Amino acid sequence: MALHPDLAAFLELVEFGRLTGKSQPMHAMEVAQARAEFAASSQVLDPSPPGDLSVSQLSIPTRDGAQLPARLYRNGQPAAAPQPVILYLHGGGYVVGSLDSHDSVCRRLASMGDFAVLAPDYRLAPEHRFPVPVNDALDAANWLAEHALALGLDNRRVVFAGDSVGASLATVLAITAVKAPETLAIKPLAQLLFYPVTDLSCLRDSHRQHAEGYLLETETLEWFYQHYAPLPQQRLDWRASPLLAQVDTPLAPAYLWVAEYDPLHDEGLAYRDRLQASGTPVTFVRAQGLSHDFLRMSGLVGQVGGIYRDVGGWLNAVGG
């Protein structure tokens, strides 16, 4: 399918900015500039997310004494019974991305149904390389298990979710729940994965076919990975490349989305196949005509609203 026309027009503007020297690819930027521009892009891609939500600011301690900012999103006031909750981990290549860059995503997910959304931040590379973000995600999940009742949340109905590398962290949590349950105090209800990074160790056809011109570029991916996991042995660790995990028993049911025009397309398909081979129930969608990061594009591409509605229906079916 051809690129969605609204997305195609936006990408033409991005390319024009490159040609005129007004912008540059992320992998040509300093880290601080890349972070600032990624955060600013949220106002362009989705300037008017739902505002009629309750949003609480929280702080989550880590195993090494750091404090992770977090936000709890609710559609209305806390219910009489504990709410099911999405533990949402943002994308950004482990280098950019923040609670602010994905605020619109969390707001839209929280407005879809009965699930609250807990979004913890995690520390970024190159200041904090692999496996610090993985450990932060595990610490956030265990904190949720301990504090859920006090927050009016049900730690027996938790969906691990994320986009891009946030989806990778969600997969690591779901795998850990099976491989090392003694280290994770939550048994997830399901996992919601948008265009995950599943294998840092090699390139696939989609990395070459969609190498540039579709927002996320293959050279930018390598820039991310050099900051996060520069050593070959790190990239072969299943916590960095969950496709390489040895999993022979079913994981929590997965709702997996990939984008048609995405360098990560093929490793998303490979991860779908790996989940199915393990006996994991998988609902799979290939978002036609869209690129990586489509979840943040509600203000740009009308098709994205339907994606959120589909996700809301799935959430209600699995435990809302």
C-alpha cells in the first residue's frame, strides 16, 4: 500500500528541510539536541491530546538509589474497585524520549477504556548504557506490584506495553515473568507492543528497504545502539535483543503492531513468529501505509484514531 497521503506530505516537508539545511537527521545531532527536537516533535504530531484526565506525578526508586519520574493517568476519578493498569514504557532508542514526548500516547490510551496508565521514565544512554534501562523497567514493575493497592490499581490485571524500544522493554518484562519469575512480582495479563526493537545484532531486508525517508532511519538506529549497547556481546544478550531469548513456554497474550514503512518491520514479523512458536497467543496487525512512530501521529494522520479505538476494544476484551 502507498504511504498515507497525510504522512507522505509531512515526510516531503521533512525532506525539504533537509535539502535547505534547516534540519538534519537525528544521527547527525548531538544527544542533547536530538532529545530536544524529539520532545518538540510531539507538539507537531499530536498537539491536542485528551485533556479531561486525572494525571498524578509519582517517583519510583531504583535498586541503585535513583528516582524515576512517573505519571499515573486516569479517565475520571479512581473507581471503587481497583483498576486494571497499563504499564507503559516510552520509545526513543534508549537515547531520546521522555514522559513528555509520549504524554499524548498515554493520554489517548487512558481515555480508551477502564485501564489506568502508569508511565515510568527510565534512564537514557549514553549516560546510562545497557542494562540500566532494563533494570529500571524491572524496578518500576516491582514497585507497581507493591504499591498498586494504595494507588487504587489491580496488580493482577497489568498489561506490559510500549512502543519501539519501550516495547522491547515490555517484552523483556513479559519474558522475565516466565524465565525468572522470582525477580518479577507481576504476572502480566497481556502485552501490548508497537513496532518493537527485537534484535540489535543484525540487519534485515526492511532495514535496507526503508533505510531513510520514513522518519526513523537505519543509520539512526545504529547511532542509538552505539550509545546504548556498543559491544557485540551486549547486543546478543536477550535483554537487549528479545528475539534471541530461549522461550519454550507461552508468554502473556500479545497484541503486536508493526508499520509497513519501518526499518523494524521485519524483526517485528520475526518476533511474531517466535511468539507463535512458543504457543503465545498473538493478535498481529501490520499498519498499512504508516511509518515508525505512528502512535504519536494522531494530529497528523486520521487513521491513527482508529488504531486507538481498536486497542481500546482489545483492552476491554482482555480485562477491562
